[in-house]
Amino acid sequence: MIHLRRRILSLFLQPASPHPTAAISPIFSLRRRLLSTTAAPVSPKPFAVEDYLVATWGLTGDQARKASKKLSHLRSPSKPDAVLAFLSGLGLSPPKIAAVAAADPLFLCADVKNNLARRVDELGILGLSRSQIARLVPLALHCFRCCSVGTNLGFWLEVVGSFDKILKGLRWNSALLGSDLEKVVKPNLELLKQCGMSDVASSFRLYTSRLFTANPNYLRDAVARVEELGLDRSSRMFLRGLIVVALRSKETVARKIRLMEELGFSRDELLVIIRKAPTLMALSEKKIRQTVEFLKRDVGLEGRYIVQRPVLFLYSLERRLLPRHHLLEVLRTKGLLDHKLDYYRTAALGERKFVERFVDPYKDHIPGLADAYTSSCAGETANGVASLLGV
């Protein structure tokens, strides 16, 4: 046995034959195979998700970097390739396809046969054409992958009656197709009807659509807060107030109320303002402060005058109130206005009527008046009409 081991060992250690055509012994062949099996395997090149998203899906570098964070588990392009083929076959353009990938990276991991294709079949049963479904996908995004998308869309089609109107709502609230109808949507619609929304179809637009899918407890709390501000559910302004309050935190609304009090309005005056123009609460604190200071300091209005006409807050300070104020000051300085004007009436006039009454009759008397007023309203010059006060 010892001699046999020595023999085998000597065969492993003996040098290779110097003659290329020499016969290779079976033992040497075995040694070579053993050595080859212990060599490190060559690893395949890893799947570069970022590069793939840019080259195949058309994303920008920044979009690809952001999207790849949610796709780090991908090891091959097989599944996203199938999704890409599905979207292309549905009729989505390359820019729309890129938008889907950027907005919802996990869409690339959807199962085409058991998920996406089934959604298309469900929507087809509702009467949607493939071109309509193609328009729906970039707006529905992750909701399109949910089994509830057909049920929810069918509900909204019955309530709203217009596919195009639903698409407009989805641009601001994709949750319309993913929210629970029984636990969220229907209770909210019932509450909103109690708050004056008699026709959901006509109210199905920008901000109101976000109320439909809000947490029902949060929406009820928002209704209570609007009532605390002095608005009654029977008021035509209640729904506007609800939209403003529901889409902002309690702290934001409270901060704006404190600001109005700091600017000289009593609590009762503030309630009057909110009842007349609840959308005031949607304005920035900077806008509120600048408008009050302008109306009181520059125009010389008293607080009680402003309280009865809060719509003044809603006009643009830079493009409406200031240009008109400066233009009227120019006319007074030149002696072209010999009677007192009610400020609110001049501010509330439509632009065409204001120009016909206060610009056109005097543009020949004051060179550059019309151009200065136009540039002021367009925000093109800092001084605008005010520069004519010294002319």
C-alpha cells in the first residue's frame, strides 16, 4: 500500500512531457481535471439597473438613479422587458412610458399575464378602448396594478358619467382608483352632500377630488373646524372653506388667524372675513401681510371697510392692485380726476372696462401711460406707472 501511494505521488509530481505529441498518462489527466475544478468560477456581469433604465426606458440620469433605488432587487431585464413590450403594445408613446417608470418604478416588476393583462380585460368589459386605457395608465400608475381599479373606475363612471372628467381628477388624485369604496369614498361623499355638495359630477375637479379619498375621520374633523370658523353647512361658501381647511394643517390655519389679529382685525371681524371669503386661508402669510399693509397704509382704507370687502385679498397685489392704484394717483396728480372714487369699485372692475374708463381717455394727455400700465400689470417693470408721477 505504501509503495502504491508513493507511485501515485510521484506521478502527480513528475514534470510534463516536453514533447507536445507525447501521450498523457491517465493520472496526469486526472490531476489537470482536479486543478481545473478548484479554479475560481468567472462571475457573470451584474445587471446594471441605472444604465438599463436610461438606455431602454428613456429615463434621464437623475430619474434612473432615483428609480433604481426601488429596483435594486432586479437581477435581469426579463420582467421589465415584458412590461415595456406590454406598454408599447397598448399604445403608450416612449415619453409616456418613461414617465410611468419614473413615477412608479415598481410598475416594471408587475406580472404582465396575471396582473396587467387582467386589468386591461377588466377595463375592456367596462367599455374602455385600448387607447383610453393607454391614457389611463400614466395617471393611475400603482393603482392600475391593483385589483380594485376596475371596480373603482366603474363606480366613478356611474357617478361622474365622463371618462375624460375622471382623467382630470386623476391628475391631482390618483388615489381615486385605489381607495376603498365602502370604507372611504362612499362615507365621504355622503358627508360632502350634507355640506352642500349636491352634484358630485359638477364638483369633480381639482381640489374637491382630494376630499373624496381623505381619511373619513380627518374629513369629519375638518368639517367641525370649518363650523368653528363661523361657516354654516347651508352656506354656499361652506364647501370652499372646507377645501381650504381640509388641505391644510390645523397649525397653518391657526397661524394665519393669529396674523390677521396682529394686523388689527378683531375675532368677530375675522369671522366676517372668513364667511365672505374663506379662501383667504389659502393665501400665504406674506401675501396677507403685504395686502393689509398696502390697503391700510398706501390706499388709506380703514379696517372695517376691508372687512366688508375681503375679496380685495384675492386680487393680485403686484399685477392688479398696485398698477391700478398708481395709475389713479397719476391721474389725480395731473388734475384729470376731479371726483372721489370708491376704491373697491375700481379694483373690482374687469380689466377691459378699467382700461376703457381710466386708461384710454387719458393716454394722449400723458405720454407713455398706456404702455407703463400694461408693463406694470405684466410684471415687466419695477416702477411701471409709479414712474410717471414725476413726469
